[in-house]
Amino acid sequence: MDTIFDRVLDNITKFLSCTATACMILIVVFNVFSRTIFSKSLLFAEELGYMFFIYSVFFGVCVVYKRMGLITIDIVVDKLPPLVNRIVLTFTFVLLFVVNLILLWFSWNLTIGSWTRTTPSLGIPYFFNYLSPTLAFLILAYYSLRFFMMEIKGEKIEELPMELKS
């Protein structure tokens, strides 16, 4: 059962991922036309395209993970007895929670350390590039903890549809 916080978080991640993807496509198309018509590639367009790509990927992973849409090979787990299946899934969500916290820690250190380093063309601190994985790992850790709690309570975790409506 989703809380209001879950729905807001989901809507924010969907918005950021979709917006970043659309902006990336527009900037890349603009740069291709610039290269074709003026025979000149725009460095700032490549920097922005790269930044939007990072945001679309990391927030897109959050959207897909919340819906249990990441690729898994669960044929063996599905064949296990119900109790063993629950134990394996519980352990998996604990492991994912711990891994996401570790990645959150490393990405936060990278993000903080990149404030003074700027992109060559626009002069944007790399902090903003590295902020997206940090936020994404925080969201993924939250979802892993939420799935763990659902598994402990015996609630069924189902794949949700990927459409944009909640």
C-alpha cells in the first residue's frame, strides 16, 4: 500500500526522469543540426546532454525498481517452498538496502568533493552531475527498506505497470 510520500516520491522521480530524457533528446538533436548546418559542434550541448543523461538513467532506475521491473532471474526462487521463498526475498531486500547505503555513502563523498571542479564550457560544478546518483541511491535504499518491511509483514510485492499514472 502506497503512502502519500510514496506517491509524491514516485511522481518526482518520474517527472525528473522523463524531463531529463526529453531535454537530452532535444539538446542532442539541436547539436546534430548545428553540426550538419554550421559544421560546428557545441561543447555546451554535449555537457548538458551528458548531465541530462545521468539524471534520466538514475531516476529512471528508481521508477523501474519501485515497480519491481528490473530484470531478475527468479525461476529458482519461485520454485522454492513459501517459507524459504520469503527468507530469500527478505535477505535479498536487506542486501539491496545495505548495498544502496554503501553506494549512497560513496556517491555522497564524490558529490561533496566535486563542488570546486567545474565543467569546461558552462562552468557548472560537477556537484550537480554527481548529485543524481546520490539521490537515486537514497531513494533505492528507501524502496529496499520498504520492500523488506512488506516482506516481513507478509504483504505481496507485485510488479506494477510502467505507465505514468500512479
